[in-house]
Amino acid sequence: MSTELWFFAVAIGPVLLGGAIVYALMRRRRINPVEDMRREEAVRDLYDKPGSRSR
């Protein structure tokens, strides 16, 4: 019983973890140029607001 558990933890566990990492990296959404431009403009507007304190 304990031998099978150690086999799972040592051999199959890292394979499952690697698969989960690969899946998450493949599902990550990339933003398109229009969304990137909108984001940059929103950040500039946020930092250019009067009364906002800069650090």
C-alpha cells in the first residue's frame, strides 16, 4: 500500500503538476493591440488625474 502511494507521489505527481502548468500556460489569454492601447490610455489617465498623489 505505501509503495504505491510513494510511486504516485514521486513519479505520477510531477507529471500531473507539469500537465497542469502546461494547460494553464496554454489557456492564458493574450490581449490584442486595441485592448493594449485602451489599457495604456486608462493607466495614463489614472496617473494624470489632478489631485492624485505621486509617490
